[in-house]
Amino acid sequence: MELVLAVGAVVVGAVLQRSTGLGFALVSGPLLVLVLGPYEGVALANLLSLLTSSLVLAATWRTVEVRAAAMLSAGAVVAIVPGAALARALPDPVLLVVVGGLAAGAAGLVAAGCRFPGLVRPSGSLVAGFVSGFSNVTAGVGGPALAVYGASTRLPAAGFVPTVQVVGIVTNALSLAVKHDAHLPGGLVLGCVVAVLAGTLGGRWIAGLLGERAGRSVVLSLAIAGGALSVLKGMLAS
């Protein structure tokens, strides 16, 4: 049942990523962690997020905000090594609680509409990128920091969607590079890749039916629920 839920979450996450620019890792990450454990689950979320971001960017690259993408990516790069070191050092039950707590807490911040005017400054872009990169490599949830950045800087949706895909590609590629020791089941990876392709293809059509606000609500609700499940599993296992 957990496996079916994980693949289903990958499809839903890919649909929402295509329509809102974010949401893939928030929705699918916590359930992948439940199936594979915190280290391998986040590594698979990184791999699939890399694929999803690449597919979305291929369709939206013309409106990338180049300066914002460069600054956010620079901040994320600095965070990768310390984040990966922390992920290796923590015991699995503790890492489950960290992953779930970050996913649910970050989604809660976005749902509350938190904005930080200081992020408008160039240094703010670096800070947002660092937080995104650190939470991405440790918990697979780099999107909320970028969502708060987008809301704080009032970046138009047309530019926000492709810009955060650039950051996602950089962050997830580096996250995978430092997690080369992760062991991922081939069958599950293949099934999830097919699910990503199906979700991305259907995402554009579904986006027109769902609408941006409704899609955002679905992303945040699923992220909070999945994060809570990971926290519960970690607490029971400790």
C-alpha cells in the first residue's frame, strides 16, 4: 500500500509542479521517505525532482529571471555539503522526524502567507537559496523557501515558474552527487520515472481545470499530511 501511495504521490506531485512551479518534492517526498527510509527516500526525491524540473523548464525557459536564478542557485550551492553531512550523521528515526517536520513546517509557513521584505535585496536571494538548498539535500523540500522568496519579492508567476526550475536542477543535481552512496531499487525508480512523465504531460491540461489557488491548496495540504506521517513514523521507531 505504501508503494502504491508513493507512486501515486509522484504523479500528483508532477502535475502540481507543472501547474504551479512547485509541489513535487513536498507532495511525493514524505511518502517516498516512508517507503525507502529517510536517506534513500530523499535521494529518490532529489532524482525525480531533477527530472521534473528539467521537463518543466523545457516548456517555460523563455521567461526565466536570469539574475534571480543565478543568485538563488549560488546560495543553494553553499548549503549542499553541510546539509548532506547532517543527513548522514543523524540516525534514521531522528532524520524521519527532521524530514517530516521540515516538510510540514515549511508548508505551514507558505500557507500562512509569510513574507520577508529583506529577501528583495541581493543578499536575500542568497539566503533564500541557502535555506532552499539545505532543506533540499537534508529533507528533499527546497520549494517552500523559494515560494516565500517569490511572495516576498512579488516575482510574477510567469517568471517564477521557470526560475525556480533552474534552482531545482542545480540543487538536485548537486544533492545527488553528494549522495552517490544511496541504494535505490531499480523497479521503483523506473515506475516513478514513468509516473513523473505521465504527471508532467497531464499537468498542463489539469492546471487549466484546477487553477493556481486550488493547486496551491492541494500542494500544501498534502505536504502537511505527508510530513506529519513521517514525523509519526520516526517517533514510533525511536
